[in-house]
Amino acid sequence: MQSNVTGRKYRIFIAEPMGPPPEGGYPVLYSLDANATFGTLAEAIRLQSRTPRGIPSALIVGIGFESDSPIVSDERFYNFTEFAADDELPVRPNGMKWPETGGIEVFLTFIEHQLKPAVEKQYAVNRSKQALFGHSLGGFFTLYTLFTRPHVFQRYIAASPSVWWKNHVLYKRWEEGEIRSQQNEQRKELRLYVGSEEKPSMVQDARELYAFLKEHTEVLETTFNEIEGEGHVSVLPTLISPLLRFVSE
């Protein structure tokens, strides 16, 4: 799909459930970084939703990029982040210049106003059971969406989120968006994950964010899992099953 806002192109992956939709339509999961995650999610829901004791099936919509690489760094930095000046970011581990940043609002607009209507036109979707999943910078995007446009999804999954981006600007976005969250009729649900073997700062950021958010149960139901023995990438396979149960329950 090509964005009507920016002209950028995205590769959309869709796993359609094998059975007929339930009353009210399928739950749906929108997953970022689909080049890396879609295959695992599609196969997992296909196996785990088998009757008679499987979980309810769900539609999986992966949002990826036109690349054969599982991680498309330049596109991720643009689409998943707020603009950040050099003095608002740490020195990169490889010492190189940061890629272009700042496309988060136009990417979110593409998802809300172009991709989602197209999916809902083609498939029977339960609009009250829609979830967004992102990892790392995608986790930042997921939290940004929850804090600034909480109406777009009902359930949010942020794995190893880059809370550090732009001097922890997500806390500012929460303060700006909290009133809108309170005005929303349905309390949102958030699942936070981090691996115990990730960078200490990543683990600490996730712990502190959870401690902050759990004080706001009137607008947000938050759970946190620190997965023992897993790192920044290896954490992903361990959360697939609980993620799918959360999406389809």
C-alpha cells in the first residue's frame, strides 16, 4: 500500500482465519515489523486456534516494508519515532549518524485512516477487539499511539519499548493525552514485556514505566512481564502465545 499522506510504500501481510467469523467479527492484531514477525504470528495462530480446545481465531495484519531484510532500520527510525535533534539522543553504539526521524504522526495517520478502513472493508472485523503490537522502536510507536490516539485500538502490546527516545518524551505525551484517555468510553489494556538480559537501562525504563502506569488504573489496565533469561531479540518468541491469547480472548 502507498500512503496517501507521504507517498511511502508499505508491504502488508494478512493471515485470514480458516473458519467463518464469529458473531461480531474477528479480533484483529496489527503487528509492526512484519518482515520479522508476521510468519511466526501467522503460524502460531493457525496452530493454536485449532478446535476443540484452541484459542479463538484472529485476523493478523502485518505492517512491513519493501525489503527482504527482517529489520529495516532506516524505515523504522522514520516511521516509528518523533523527530529528535542530535542533542536529544545518545551517541549510537556504532558511532554513525542517526537516520531520518519524525514520521510517527503521518505513519499513524496512514494506519488509522487508510490501512484499517481497507482491512475492515475486506474482512469481518470486530471493531471493539483490535490490538497493536510493536517491539523496540515499534514499542515506542505502540505506546505513543496509546497515549495520543487511544481510540484507534483497544489493546496494546509493547515489547522492549524504546522508552529512552528523545529524553523519555513518552511521559510528556502521557500527560498531554491523559484527558483524552479518560474521556474514552472503554478502558484500554496494555501488556508490557522486557527480557531480563536486555541492556540494564532498557529493563529499568520498562520497570519504571510500569510503576508509573499502574497508578492510573482508572483509564488503563496494565500488566508487566520481565522474561527471565531473554535478550532484546530472543524475548520475541517467548511472548507470542500470551500475546495471541490476549488479542483473541
